[in-house]
Amino acid sequence: MQEELTPRKIVEELDKYIVGQNDAKKAVAIALRNRYRRKMLDKDFQDEIMPKNILMVGPTGVGKTEIARRLAKLVNAPFIKVEATKFTEVGYVGRDVESMIRDLVETSIRTVKEEKNAILEENAKLAAEKRLINILLPPPRENQSASYHPLKMFLGDSDEDEKDISASMDKDTYLQKKVELRKNLKKGLLEDEYVELEVEDTKSMDGLAGEMGEIGINIKDLMGNMFPKKTKKRKVTIREARKILEQEELSKMVDMDEVTSIAIERAEQSGIIFLDEIDKIAGKGNQNGPDVSREGVQRDILPIIEGSTVMTKYGPVKTDYILFIAAGAFHVSKPTDLIPELQGRFPIRVELQNLEKEDFKRILLEPKNALLMQYKLLIGTEGIEINFSEDAIDTLAGFAFEMNEKTENIGARRLYTILEKVMEDIAFDAPEMEEAGIVIDSNYVKAKLGKIVENRNLADLIL
């Protein structure tokens, strides 16, 4: 798969979701292809080649985050987005920078586990069905004590109330009932019947596990063998019971040691961390104020990006070959306000352009998840076909561009606020509407937005 992803094809894939920003797309495409090229080299030389981290400079809403997210999705690489402002210098209360690596590993483990689950899903379903049948129709045993049976009506009442239904059956009758039960389960005839299950009670340790997990300790693994597992009985429908049993069977089948090993390797070799709002920690040394030392946060981030080993609850993780993509608007500060060492770890810098009116028109129409298509599909669920005329699209794009010029420039996100206002009445009234189709033209858009755009105070409040 990766050998087919040439830089040109990577850019073509990104073009399906992101309008413009060719310089940024080209930079990330080369970085991704270089990872594939590195894998083709001798093992000894692979260790010498570090990823070339990327710094994206541009206003909000122009596609910085989306480029990184789509890039990771393209190759199924572990990916996380973190805000640089959430971290604090060591010694202060707050999240330490190493937590980004722990989050990346968690994401990687979740992905690998889902892949393994998909492979073993059919086997787990068969095993769960077998267990469910044994619960509903236990094998005949002598002197079995009485118990409530969820399928008593299905199997027929018994005069021997003190004995389990299956206890009074001979082997042939039991097998016949078992076959009949399996058929009914497959047909879904018993989904709403209730059954009593014994499930593991995990709540007691979840709170402590969450807190200890933050510092990289797996409390469940440490204490799991010291105390017996607590269980509790739950009365659930067969529909829900099947899901519970399937998850239990999957957890037995999946080798978590193998999952952890694969996940850590993926995080180390293919992981992508998008470090957003890096400009917010690029303060100058002479700044005074209550903020936790910005330069201190930069110095804490530096060893992670340079390459170090971070301890997680799954074991040590090397950060040497993780690709870091940093981004910021840099309205107040400049990239040169970052400490020199950190600047040096982002050798590739690309500037993303402000969106023009034509860009807004393309965003409304071209991407696979285009905004107008989203609204058409949403309202279409009510049996109403929505169509936007060409002049309506031009007017929407014009209003978005104008509002970004007059107020804060929030990029493509302005389209969300404008479209939401235009579609507000239709979305509210759609379930009761008798019309089969609605055409939204320029006059309709102007009627909904004209006064708001003209009134600066109202525009600041609404758009």
C-alpha cells in the first residue's frame, strides 16, 4: 500500500478534503514518503535518519489540523492532536509534556486492538453463542437446584418446579432442544427475552486506574493478581448479553502482549503528533505576567522532539522517529521567538495562505465531505431535497469572506456559522414541511444574513 503512495498521489488524496495550501500538502507528502524510503534502507542506516519535522504557519481555519489528520488516516498511522497550551513547566500543577507520548501509545494500542478484533470477530461470535446457549439451556445435571429460566415459556412449563428444566431431559431431548434454541437465536426471535449474566465488576478500580495511568502506572496490572476479581449479576436482554459475551470472548482471544508490542513499534516508527498553538508558548523573555513559564514549556518539549525515551505503563517508548507537525497562527509572536534549539528541530517551514472568496466557493462544493452536501443529506432524511443555486453559493462565499475581513479571521469555520444561520428555519421546520424540494437562492441567503452582516455589533454576536 505505502509503496503506491507517491508524493503526488498523497497530495491528490489530500486534495479530496482540503482546498488549496499546496505548499503544506507537498511538505507533508515528502515527509510521509521519506518514512517509506527509510524502511527500504539497511537496518543499520535506518537508525541514522531522523524525520524532518514540519512547522505550519497560518491563521486558524485554513486547514492545518485537517492536513495532519488526513495524512495519518491515509497510512493508518497513530495520530494525536495536542494543544501546546495545555502543558506546564515541570514543577507546576498541570499536564507534563510526556503525556503526549502516552496518549499516542494509547491511540496506537486501540487501533491495533481493533484490527485484531476484526480478525477474530467471527470466532468470538461463535464462542459467545455457545456460551449463551449453555446459559439459557444448561446441560442436564442431577439434583440441580431450582433457578429462574428465561426460556421457560419457550421450552414448556414443568410440573417439577423444584428441578431445572434441562435436568429432567434425556440426552436426545436436550440435543433436540439445543438445536431448536440455536435456530431461534439465529433468527433473532429471542432478542428481547431476559437472561441473568455474571460479569466482572471493574468500577471499583477504574477511578484509581485513571489517576495512576496519568503517571504511567497500570494499577490494574499491579493489583489484578493480588485480589480476586469481583463479579456481579446483571439481568439483561439476550441482545445485550450477546454483545457482553462477544467482548469477553474477544478479550480472551486477543493476545495483549502482542498488541502492545506491535502498537509501541507503530507509535515509535510511524506515529504523528500534531502540536497545535505552538505560537502561544513562543513568548519573549522580558514578558511579565501570571503565565507559567513559556520558555520552560519549550525546554520540556525539546527533549521529546529531539529524541528521548518516555516511560509508559506499557513500557519504554522512544520518540526519535516520531514525526512532529507543529502549527500556529503567529499573529503576535514570530517563529523566531521560539527558543533556538526548538526552532532547529523544525527544519521544514510552510506558510498557509488566507482563504479568498473563490476558496470558500470550492470548500462549499469540492471536498468529499463538502458542507453543502452535508446539509443536503441531513435534510434529505426528512424527505426534503435541498438545492443551492449558483448565485446562492457565490453569496455565501462572499459573506464568509467579508465577515473574515471585518471581524476575526476564523477561516473556513466562518462557513459553518453562516450556513447554520441560513439553514436554521429549514432545519427546525423540516419534519412538518409538505414541500418535497426547496431551492435556496441568493435572495434567500441575503434575507437571512443581510441585516446581520450590515450590523457590526449583531454580526460580532451571531457570526
